[in-house]
Amino acid sequence: MSRREIIAGLDIGTSEVKVVIGEIDPDNERVNIIGYAQVASSGVDKSDIIDIDDVATSIREAAEYAERMAGVQVEGFYVGLPVQHVSIIHNSGAVAVSGKERIVLEEDVERVLHAAQVVAIPPEKKIIDIIPCQFKIDNKTGIQRPVGMAGVRLEVEAMLIALDRSVEQNISRCLEEAGYELFQFILNPLACANEVLKEAEKEVGVILLDIGAGTTELSYFNHGTLLETVSIPIGGNHITADLATVLKIPQRQAEELKFRFVDLANEEDDEVVDMELEVGDYGFDYNEPINRKLIKDIISFRLAEVFDMAIDEIVRIGFKEPPPAGIKVLGGVSSMPGFAEFASECLYANVRYAYDNTDDQSFIIAKGIINYVYHHNFNYVEYDSRDRQGKRAIGGIWRWFKDLFEME
Ligand SMILES: Nc1ncnc2c1ncn2[C@@H]1O[C@H](COP(=O)(O)OP(=O)(O)OP(=O)(O)O)[C@@H](O)[C@H]1O
Ligand SMILES: [Mg+2]
């Protein structure tokens, strides 16, 4: 039986649970996607787990489907972590460069990152990741790869990701109930960035905007790394609810209208919508014929609110104007026709899609997770085909991260 090296990523979204299974191809140094699935999620509201059994069922369903496609059974998942569950703490640390030659070694980097994560946090939170923003060696700043450079004192400015222990427990229980292990969390924007941002974009400054069903995540990258990330509590579900409320139709039909009858870039279209509408939850139906312009106005109004909040965040981050590489959008809502054009007008920025075609966009986070795990040399699992007794293979500096964060 052949040994297979497998990494599985899980994105528990408000509207859908997505699973991607990848197999490491050592010859070509890449991960090949061998299975994927998305199922409607239940038990998630605004990216928050509100029913463990329901979420476990959705995870099991998506995972089993992807496993069948891949012909392997996975032992556990690397799981995308929504930004709203974490607190970001900026901290710094410093150490003396240890070797006689005064050349920075990997151990020095490990020690300085250890030093940077010494910070008082409330007992209900734990640090789950540390992202170096920049290193300094003596008086030189802006260093991204310090190993091999000469100096006496190594400093780091880092971003610590702190997670509520209760969130970790809940997600872990969902996986356990579904029959899987939770290997590690990967913050959603880190997974996305790995998939859709070019190094040059991250270098000069770029914003990622992921507009999902329950939340919108805004993340700012510069100097090659994630510097800020924030969750705005509005997404596509609010648009559906607005349509249902204003037009007094059931949510299911509002969702259909949203998918079928809107082009945000088309100013002229006031054609009457060709769809039989039912009496909604409130008992009355809408008396006027519904035209595309009305639908577009309702949707635009809510999107404009999201964009206003995004501008507030961009200003808070410290910009007077958008970053040089502009704003890249993803998330289900961004697949509305004309979305980027409309967003460009509202955000006064160069807005581009983070993907080439809307069919690919659903799996960006789940795919990004497995590529992130692979490229950062995390643990992954070796499998015999159709064998659930996978064996964790552990490598590199990430072994140390794992030890660090599993210390308690
Ligand atoms: N073509 C489309 N037109 C309009 N809306 C769409 C389209 N495709 C998806 N959506 C909306 O996008 C949302 C789902 O997006 P996505 O899959 O990114 O969300 P999620 O990851 O499940 O949620 P979250 O990230 O907020 O937890 C839903 O509100 C859905 O109605
Ligand atoms: Mg999402």
C-alpha cells in the first residue's frame, strides 16, 4: 500500500462548510487537490457556532463527501479561524545574538519570538499564533528574513493572535463529534493571502476584503506580512434579510432574487422581475411589480453600509488613501455581477477580484489552509490509502510553534 501525505483544510462558514483535501506531490513540491466538498452549514450564525450538533453534522457531511472523492479518510483538519474570534496583540521582543560569529541563527529567531509572546493576557484567552511583522538587527529596521545576517541584538515586532478558549473548545467539540481531530487553526486572512495575494502586493500594501454570509473580514498586508485584520459584522445574509423585509417575501425567495436579478454595474436596468413571489412571513405581499432597479437599490444600500464601515477601518489603520496595490475582494457576496465596479466607486479605490472565476472562489480559504500548512512546514499526516490510522509527520520551525502553543 502506498504512503500518502495528506493535508485537509476546513472552512466553517456561516452559510457553507467547505472542505479541501490535498495530497503532497514531493516531486513537484506542491499540494494536489484530491477531494473537496461544500455543504450548507447549519448551527453557525455570523461566523459563530451556536449549535455544536448541527455544525458537527455539516462537517461530517462535507468531510465524508470529500474523503470519498479523494479515496482517503482523514484523521483531522487544519481549520480556518474567523477574525472575529481573535484579539490581535502587537508586542515586541529582543534577545542577544548567541553565536560567537554574531550571525543570526534560526535558534535566535525562535528565542526572540518566544520573548515577544511574553505578554499578560486574560485567563480566558490563549495565544495560538505569532506573526513576525518585522525584525530589527541593532539599528537596522524592516528586516523580514534575519537568519544569516550579522549583528549583536535581534528584535522583533510581532502580532500575537489570542483566541477565546471557549471558541477553541466549541470548534474542537464540533470536530470531535464529527469524528475528526482539530490539528491547528490558521487565521482566515493568512490562508487567503497565501492563495490570492502576490508577494509584490503584500510588499507595497494591499487590503483583502472577504464578504461572506455573516461577516466581512478586512485585512491589511504590507512589508510582506499581515499587519491588521478586523471583522465587520455584516454579510450576504443581511442583504437577503433586507430584501425579504422590504419586499415582504420569504427569505428563500429573497436569496433567489439576489442571485438571479442583480447587476450592480447596470444603472439602466429597471425591467420587471420575472418570478412568481409568495406571500411572506408577515402575511402581506408586495403590491407593486418588483423591478431590478428596486432590488439593486436595496442591495446597494446595505453594501454601501459595509463599505462605509470598511473605510472607517482603513482610516483607523492610518490611511488617507487606499494602499498602492488597492483592494482585493473575495467571499460569496463579491460574486454578484458588477461587484468590483460598484465597490470601486464606494471605496474610492482600485478594487479587483481576488480570483479569476467565481466558481473557484468558494474554496479559497480551505485551499489556502492546506497550502499555508504545506509551505510553512507544519505537521501533516502520512496515510496508507483508505487508512484512518494516519501518522503525524512533524517538521521545521513549526514544530517549535506547535510545542510553544501546546505547552499548557
Ligand atoms: N452569485 C451571488 N450573488 C449574490 N450573492 C451571493 C452569490 N454567491 C454567493 N452569495 C452570497 O454570499 C454569501 C456566502 O458567501 P461565503 O460562502 O463567502 O460565506 P461564508 O464563508 O459561509 O460566511 P462567513 O465567511 O460570513 O462566515 C451568502 O450570503 C450568499 O447568498
Ligand atoms: Mg467565509
